[in-house]
Amino acid sequence: MSSWRKYTFGVLVGLAIAVVAPAQAKELPAPIGKAIITLSGVLENTNQGNLGVVDWDLVQQLGMHELNTTTAFDKGMQKFRGVLVRDVLKYFGIKASTIRAIALDDYAIDIPVEDFYKYDVLIAFELNGKRLRVRDKGPAWIVYPRDAHKGLQDKMFDDRWVWQLIRVETK
């Protein structure tokens, strides 16, 4: 076989391998602190083996947002602080159409990812200026801006307010 043909053959084999080989997840900086939420499933980017781990340092890196809204569970206006769910999805390269949010007590619900791009949904870590603890629905709570959108006051959305959130699986 001529040099040119060997070269062409090598290039074609290389391209075929690149197209057929599964993409490797991009390894992000490892978490420094204790895991608050663990993400699993199909993640383009990971920071602990094949998982995505959200710790307090990552929360600070992504940036906290504030949301004032009422809830179906408390009286009056509440002030939540946390990260936008879509920022977490982007950070870990999650392109799923649905996630499964799982609480400490194993409550689980499937949530369409489109919710997080349509609305400013938070993973809240603070309520009324205080860090959420397990006894106050923490350490993390999925919170919808229900007062900003009348349709979010439907029970279907109330069921998606997962408190004591500890795990997210992509579907």
C-alpha cells in the first residue's frame, strides 16, 4: 500500500473511531465541601467520578439569586435565596428532557426540564435570611416563582416543590 493510501486509511479510521466512540465527560474541579445535592445519569461534565456534586463552594460560584414568593405550605410572602436550576443543569451539561428530583425521605417526582428554562426556578438554600436545615425543609428546596406566574399556583406545580432535596437523576 502506498504512503498516501496508508495515510488516507489512517485518517479515515481515526475519524470513524472519533464518530463511533462515546464522548467522555469533561472533568470539572472536584467539590471541596460536603455534598448538598448529587446528580447522576447522563452528564456531559462531572466533578466526582461519574457524578455531579453540588457543594456550598459551587453554590457560591454559580451565584445566588433571590426570589420573593408565597408558597402553598406557609402563610405570607417568603424570601428564598439559591441558585437557578438551569445554571446547575448548564454547569453539568445536562440536556435531558426530564429530571427526577429525590428528597431525603425518598419522595420523588419527574420534572420537565423546560420548567427551568421557562421560569426562574431556584434550588433554594436559604429561607428568610437563614440557611435551610433538614428540619426546615433543607438542605435544599426546589422553589417556583408562583406569584410571578398565575399558572404556577396549580397543584401540579406545588408537587414539584421538592424540599429536603438531596439527589437529581437525569432521564
